[in-house]
Amino acid sequence: MIGSGSIGPDLAYGFVSALAREGGKVYLHDIRQDALDAGVARIRGYVAKGLARGKISEAAARAVEEALVPTLRLEDLAACDYVLEAATEDLATKRVILSKLEAVVGPACLIGFATSGIPRAQIAEGARHPERCFVNHPFYPAWRALPVEVVLSGHVELGDRMVATLKHLGKVPIVTADAPCFAADDIFCNYVSEAARIVAEGLATPAQVDAIVNDAIGGGGPLNVMDLTRGNLLTVHCQELMRDASTGGPWFEPPAILRERGNAAWHDRKAPGDPRHDDTLRTAVLDRILAVLFARTYFVVDQGICEASDLNWLTRMSLGFRRGLLDIAEEYGAARVRALCEAHAAKHPGFHVPRSISREALPSFRRHVLVDRDGDLAQVVVRRPEARNALNRETLDEIAAIVRELGDDASVRGIVLTSFDGALAGADIHELASLKTPADCETICRRGHAVLDVLASSKKPVVAAVDGPVLGGGAELSMACHARVVGTALVLGQPEVNLGIIPGYGGTQRLPRLIGLDRALDLLRTGRSIGAAEAHATGWATVAPASDPVGAAKALLRQHLTGELRLAPVDPAPIAVPADLPRVELGHRSRAIDAILVDVVRRGLVLPLSEGLAIEAEGFGRCKRTVDLDIGMKNFIQNGPRVPAAFLHE
């Protein structure tokens, strides 16, 4: 990490947290000792705070301390696999740093540049190896913000390495075109500039602007974000880049008030302004803000700077809005979006209304599930990394729709179902907690069963490729596939009983049919987790754990397609259930929920799978009638999975 100023230490802390457990090293470099000392102190402060709040262990804290290497010597970066420059927004200085860095690191070292808007081509101009130079644009707060915009170099192998490296470091790479300010900062800086113009014109105060915007779409308000990031002058820089671009013009001229403010805050924390406003002011401010947000969002999409699904997720995660901007536009409707933008354009010459808005043809896209192709194999990827890829209704519906589409696509012969990072952390707990009645609980199970039946009944083989936490609904989704390939970091379980519920997406019926009744009951009734080796030994995983589960899943599909082996869904036939079941130590877990679980297993397994699933759904609904469901859900939401619920067994 080059630069120990505003953002470098935060990035270094995020990276060292990801690498420390593996024995990796993160070098933090600066040319000034005081800056280096301040950066190290900030990182140690984060560690101390994590320890105090119980977020990290003493061992993890020691590992971070040992893995962080502060240095004034650029030469110490010689053995690095990846270097990220985060020292400056000045193009000339970035080029000087790049020149010096290339004389130090090996030819295979990837080089990233943390910039809010300078195009990659300009930075890499004159580089010895421009193909290994990338834009890596992080977001605030850098140590924990997931998204990083990536501008690729055109070299496929190195680009794949760059994306994989960022994933390994705990980030979510979003690929954008090499346009000034890329995707998010095009939208964000124009949004901030419009807010600044509104204040400069005397239409509203900073307190009113932020209150109006935050009430409508979240994000804290544009000027509040400027205070948090000290970003006024950086916004000026980005506006100038967009103004001078081939798609720019005078409308992008940064408002003078941004320069005048400099690093001064918009809000006085000791004497905050009055945010109160009437409906007339709210409409005047919000119409202008939304016009700019919508227009720049669809400019980015129409110009091919960023895919619509990527941009929707990016604007929610990086800008903090309650929903992605494309979602918000759809809520308003194409006609209303067009009216807002055209009204703004009529008053502000040079304001561009994108074609998709002027034609009222807002692009459709999927929110949570992506599809990649590898020849005649399709890869379906669940992407909700902020929730460890938890399966809400919308995600499940998207999975079903995609699998149906791929089933009708003659060019597809097999499907890999995976996630952004291999994890499938279960059903969306907040969605489950919102269910009001036993009938609601039964209905959500039946919906899930229908989705999983799409996988199981697919005429084209579907192989799950999973790694990391694969729990609850994620495990059930995997069991509906025709085979399962696991990574070495797998943590597999059906922990529903810890929440005061039973599995509701087929776990009570498929798991015993897959690994045997005794083993299944142990996992179902205790909620305990197992690792990759045990998952393979029990038969849950089709083949031995793989370092590259997606690659191994594709290889398994190839074997099926060539006739070397046959993949098939879990056998739906009834299985015998003995009168006496193995004894299980329940510990703190609810006896009331356990009784429902055992009853569902007993009655469901002796029937065909479809009938057993109906009994499971009814049993899930019965859980809603217990006191322990409410206790378990509230405990999980308030305290997380590590604190046992104090069940009453009622």
C-alpha cells in the first residue's frame, strides 16, 4: 500500500485483516515518517476497537500486528504480488510513482491505482508494463466498504488475476469502462454538485438539503457525506475531469462554492442547522436531485460504462442509498423519470437526458443473480455479498427464472450454481422474522419448495459449487441440485433449531435421503456444523473437497456429459424410519421445536419426497405457534449466532 494519508491506512487494515490468517504480509509505504506513524496508529486503533467490541480475537489482533510492515523504503515492496497506490489524485505524481515502482517490483506484480476519476489509460501511459496496471477505486469507509471499481487493462489473464486478488482481499470488484470518474463518482459528484448549487442559490440550507434527500432515498445526504470524507475539493477535481471529457461540457463546471468551502464542513456539529421544510421546498429540492441522479445513472448504463445489475448494487453499497438507483427509478416509473429529467434540462443548458430515459425504455436487469458462460456450460452466481448471499424471495425467484431460461437454451448443456464467494449463508433472517402467521410460514416454504423443484427437475444437470458458510437455506438449495462440489473452507449446517424453527426448504426431507437418517438427525436436531472432509465422507459432497470448487463442478459436468458418470437429484422415494431414533443431546435447544422436527421427519420420510415436503411446510407453520420461535428469532437478530437463545420449550 503506497500512501499512509487519508485512505491508505484504511485500505491496508482491510487487506491485512484478510491476509493475516494466511501468514501474508501487507507493506504500508510512505515517504514521510510522521505520515507512516499516523497510519500505523490508526490501524492499531481499529484493532483495539475490534478487541474491545469482541469483533476480533486476541490471536487475530496479534496476527494483524505481525502481518503489517510499515516502511519508508519503496525497495521493500520488491516481492509484492500486488501494490495499490493511494497517495495522490495528481496525475503527474502517479506517473512518477509508477515509474519508480516498476523499477522495484517483478514483472508479474499487479499494480492498482486508487483514483476517483483519472482514467487508467492516462495513468499507465509510458508504463513499462501497462497491461498489469489497473484502476482500483475504493469507497468510504475503505477498510470495510465492499465494492471496488476496477478498470481492466485488456490483458485477460492479468485482469482475471486482478479481480481474483481483490476478491481474496475481501472486496467485491465491479468492472467499469475507462471513462472519467468511472461509474459511481460520475453519479455521486454530480449529485453533490447539484446539492452545492442549491445551497449557493439560497434555495435551501445544507441541513434542509440533507434532510430532504435522506428522508427520500437515504445515504445521509450529500453534504453530510462531504463532511465525513472532506471531499469538496476532490469533487471539484472530478467535475473538471468530466467537464473536459468528450462527453462533457459547461454543465459539469464545479460550482464555485465547493472551492470556497475547501475542507471546511457544511454542518456545524455544535450548532446544527434547522432541517425543517415544507412540501414545496421538499419538491423543489428533491426534483433537482433526482433528475441529476437518474440522468447520470442511465448515462452510465447507456454508455456501457457499467452493467445495470452491477450499477444498481454499486449505488446502494457505495453511496448508501436505501435501494439501488435503478430500483428507485423503477419505483418512480419511466414517465415520471423522463418528466423530471426533461424539466431539469429545460432550465439547465447542457444537462444531458440519456436515451433510455427520453424513450421511457429503462433497461431490465436482475438484482441478485448473474449468469456467466463457459462454452456449453452456464454459471449461475448468487451475488448478495453484503448478506453472505442469503436467499431472500427475490433471489430465489431469480434463480428459478434463470434455470428455466437455461433449460430452454439449446446451447447450454450443464449448469453450475454458485455464489460470489462460494458462501450461501441461508434464508434471509429478516424476511423470516417478518412472517406474521403460521399460514405465512407455510406459504414461504411452499414457495421455496417450488423454486428448488425447478433445480431438481431440470433436464440439464445442475451442480452446486459452494465454499465457506453454507447454512440453512443455502444447504437446502445445494441439495436440490444434481451434485455438490465443496471448497476446503466449507462450513455446512442446518442451524435452524438455534433460531426456534425447523428447516423449511427441504432440509428435513432431502438431508436424510442424501446422507442417511442417523447422520441427518444429528445435524438437524443439534444444528451443529461440519467441514468439507466430513461433508464428503457422509456423501453430502459428491466428490472430494476442491481448491477450485467451480472448476471441479465444471469437470464433474463434463464427466456426466461424456457418460463417465451419471448425476441425478436426490432419490425422492420413501425411506424407512425406525420406531426408536438415536439419542441426541439437545443442549439448550428447544424441546418444543425438536418435537415438531422429529414428527416431520417421521411422517415425511415414509412418503414420496413431494408429500414429505408438504408435511415439512405444515411443520414450519406449526413453529410459529410456539413461544420459542419468537425467542430464537429475536435472539439471533439482536445477538447474532454465537449467543444461545434462552428457550422456554413452549
